[in-house]
Amino acid sequence: MKRILLLVLISLSQFSTSFADEYVLVMSKDDNVCQHMLKLYNGDMEKYGELRYSEHKEFNTIKWEKRDYLWVSMFDGKGKRGEPLLISRFDINNDGKPEIIIKDEHLTLQGPDSDVLYVFRKGDLDYSQEGFLIDDLSDKAIAILGFSGSSFVANVYMLYALPPFESLTIPGTKEPLKVYYSLGGWFYFNPFLYGNKYFVSMNGRTAEGWQVVLYLTPENQLRDTCYFIKVCGHGDKQKGAAEAEDTKAGKKRDTIPGAKDLVSGTYELIETPVEYRLGGLDVVQVSKDKIKFSLNCGVGPPSYNQASASGFATYKNNKAFYKDGDCEITFSFKNNTVHVEEKSTRGCMFYGNNVSCGGVYKLKSRELPNLDGNK
């Protein structure tokens, strides 16, 4: 009996891990660090189903301390305290001298928090002070990774080490515009030490699940070292690996690598109890248990009010659930339609008075929508 139970447990374990998402290396300029990080990332995905940086010596060898984040109110001129910052000292630009690094994990751009890394020379910032003003961080930094950084124009980071996947002809210009893969919107930075060199592991909220390893030169310039792309474990991994090869070659992909794209697409409102109302819904299935969505609707005369909501929703058994404070929306997918039910919109951003986006939406296109740079 014990032996049968053991075999059952082993079988369940193999079943659960066989569907784990995994990363594929699509660009390497240093095989030692890229192969090492590929093994680390996929080890986490197999064991935890997510990346856990703090579990690894490469990341936790860097010690962070908390400091206050200060800003001055434009209304009363008084100092305010925001979410705490993290501060550390290490040689992030590999010039042989330690810099001061401040990590802001709570930059909010109309949605979830995003990271910013600020790098300072030792003499430009007092490491021991209890709090830092927002203006000091931007003005005194010798390098910024994330929002307002020189390599993050319009809050987008281009993956120039891969071939462009498209060229667009712009009237009035001689050369076609080359379109590259990119990360955009939100960024998450985790510095680490490999051998005797410091790197940064960077990812964002995109459909492909890009993971980038880069480093800072002594001249404070960013250099890409590795690109990884996530292959969804609930789909066809062989197909996902082939699509990753297409990415290396600069071929455009219309789906998440390896995903079966059960619900991705563009939908339009077809059934509504409110007269003169239009609506649209864009959906990208990010993984087997998560979708990214953008919901928009509006009413006609006399108010012409509009409403919109966007974000990530948990997905299971053809239903997706979105909750952000008092904002609760349910999406039920069936036969190329989506029934949108708003349990509460009090906390939803950008909702006009007396506007509801609830109703039935019909599939218009299976082409993968572009939600904040998920190319």
C-alpha cells in the first residue's frame, strides 16, 4: 500500500512539473553567464512556477537597506513620505570602485508598481542619510535604469541585439523604419554577481515573458548580454521552441511561444441593456492561468461618458477574475464570446458616471492585440 501511494505521489509530481513554463535562450554574448542564468531561471520555474531571485546567492550576496522616500507636496510645500526605497553599495558598473545604488520598487504608472534603479558616485550622495528627495535621485544619478533612463525612451527598452522583425515604409523618408522587439510599460530590475562581474536581470510585463541580462560599463552605458523568452508549458513546447528560433531570426510572431491561445483576440460588444453604447475588449493570454486585458466602452447622448479598465486577471476554466481594491470584473469565455460582469466599479480607474461595460462581447479577430508593447 505504501509503495502504491509513493508511485501515485511521484506521478502527480511529474504531472505538475511537466506543464511548467520554461525559458529559451535566444541571444547570448557570453555563454558562461547566459547558460548559468538559463539553468537558474528554469530551475525556479520547475520548482516554484515563478522566478525567486532571493533564493540564489548570485542575487542575495547584494545586501539592501531601507530608506525613506521623500517628496514635497505641490499643494502645501510640506515634505511627505512615500513607499520605502532600497539602498546598497557595490560596483555595479564594474569600474573597480563601489557605487551607491538606490532601488525604487514603487514607481506607479497608471497600474502596478514598476522598478527604477538610480546609480550614484560615492561622493554625490550621503549613504547614511535617512531619506532622499525625488529630485535628488534624478538630478544626481550618473545612470538610471527604468523610467526616464537614457536607454528607456518613452518608457520602452528596445532589444537591438535581435534582428528587426518588420520594416515600415514611412511617406517622405528614404529609409524604412525598422521595428524591433521590446519591453515596455513596467520594468523589474534585480542586480546580481556572477564570477567577479555585476549584471542586472531585467524583465517586464509583456506577453512573451522576456528576460534580459545586461551590465553597466565603467562609462555607465548599458550592454545587453542575454535574451531569454518564455515558452508556455501548457502548450506545445516543440512549437514554442520553433517560435523562439523564429525570434532569433527576426521573424514576427503572432502568438505567445508555445501557448494554445485559447482566448487571445479582439472582441466587440454585441449585447447590452443600454441604448447607444459601444464597447471593445482586447485579450492576450499570457500563461495558462493569466490574461492581460484592455476593456473600453462608452455611451451616447446626452452624457457621452466613457469607461475603461486594464490589467492582468487570473484565468481558470474559461473564466478570468480581475480585482484591484474595490474594482471587480469577471470575464466568462464561451464559443467565441465573452460575458463581462462588473461586480463593482467603484475602485476602477477611468470609469465615467453611470457607465457600465458589462454585457456580451463577440470575437472579432484572433490576431494577438498589442497591449503596451507585447510584440
